[in-house]
Amino acid sequence: MARRISLREFQENLVKRLAEARTGDRRTLLGVEAGEEHWLVDLTDTGEVLPVPPVSHVPLTRSWFRGVANVRGTLYGVVDFANFHDHPNLPVGGRARLLLIHPRHGVNSALLCSRTSGLRSPEEFEEIAGAEDPRPWVAGKVRDIQGTEWQRLDVVTLIRHPRFLEAGISST
């Protein structure tokens, strides 16, 4: 049975690991899973990773827009990252996490992910030659030594893409 840790312990551990990433250890990528897909996010594009707080539903929005969450007094739009890619909605309990987009990008968005896979080094992966993806926010595909395929997430392209920005549905 997994040992339960407090949010404070989790955040302290994450801060320690982020500090290590800034020093000699080049673990500059955060691995997350969204349904069946594995994603790598540059740490400079992440704000925080946290267990999913209560999310308030917003009417007349797409199924992948799960609602808004209050994180220490700031509201974040929560995007179900798996459902955004046309996969089933993710459950919000258990290992699910919110990945907050870094505040420097000027959006209060959070990606709902199935779980985090830890900090990774770019050297742990090899490029998959000729791997094309129709999604413009996929900045490339790589494979780890276990043979798992990962997508590199271009956060800036994602948060500027019209599909991501148009969470509302028309009532006509």
C-alpha cells in the first residue's frame, strides 16, 4: 500500500527536486500522463503540480473544459488534457494531478492529468525519426529506454491555439 504524504511534504519534495534540476542534474522535463498518452513538459513552462482541488462546473463549455478551481485565491480554468485529445474524461481522484501553467505565460490554466511520472532528463530519450503529429502543440516525439513513446508539449503553442482558447459551446 502506498504511503500517504501531506501536500506540504509533496511540495517540499518537489521544490527540492526542482532545485536539483537547476544545478548539475539536468532533469529539466516533467513527465505526465493524460489517459494513455505520455507527455514531457519543460519545467520552465510549469508553475506547480498539485492534487486536484474541488472543480466548479461551468455551463455551456466543451466536455474537456472541466470548470474552474480555486488555488490559494486564484481561479484556474481546468482542461482535461486526455479529453482535449478526444479520449475519455479523467477521474479527478487518486493519482490525478493539476499541472498549473507557469504564470509568466499570462493564463490561469491548469491541465488535468492522470498522474505525474517524475522529473526527467532530455538525455533519457531518443528522437523518433519521421514521427509526425497533426497536433501543432506536439513539439516532437521521443522514446525512453523502456520503449515508451512520449510527446513533447509546446505549452506556448497549446495555450495560443484557437481550439484551446474556445472552451465555450454556442447555444445556437
